[in-house]
Amino acid sequence: MTAGKPEDAVAVERELERIVAEAEAKLAEVRRELAERRRQDAQHAEIDRLEEHLANATVRWEEVRSFFDDVLAQLRRGEGRDDPPA
């Protein structure tokens, strides 16, 4: 660059700013895509474990059902009546 052409320096600076802005925009796009892929990978991993999740839920439901069966049996036998109903 010569001292006699400051407009060339300004034009080069503007072009560099444009290139940097475009690069930042593309980088942001890449980051969004990577984040989406990570989210999908995590989701797929959980889907792959669906059978395990279902087995755990079934076991827990069996525990809840057993608890209710015990409560009903106690109520039918008259146990757990400390105070008569008001």
C-alpha cells in the first residue's frame, strides 16, 4: 500500500472485515450443527437403552402395585386404624 492511496487501505480493511464476519457466521453454523448432532446422538443412545428403561419402569411399577396390595390387605383386615374416622 502506498501513502497516496488510503482508499485502497480502507477497501482492503472492509474486505477483511467482510471475510471475518462471513467466517464467524459459518463457524456459528458449524457449532449449531455439531450441537444438534450431539443432541441426536444422545437421543439415539437413550433409544438404544429403551428396553432397559422399560424393564426398570416395569420393576418399579411392580413395587408400587405390591405396596398398594399390602395397603389394601391391611385395610381389609382393619389394621392401621389408630383413630376412628370423624
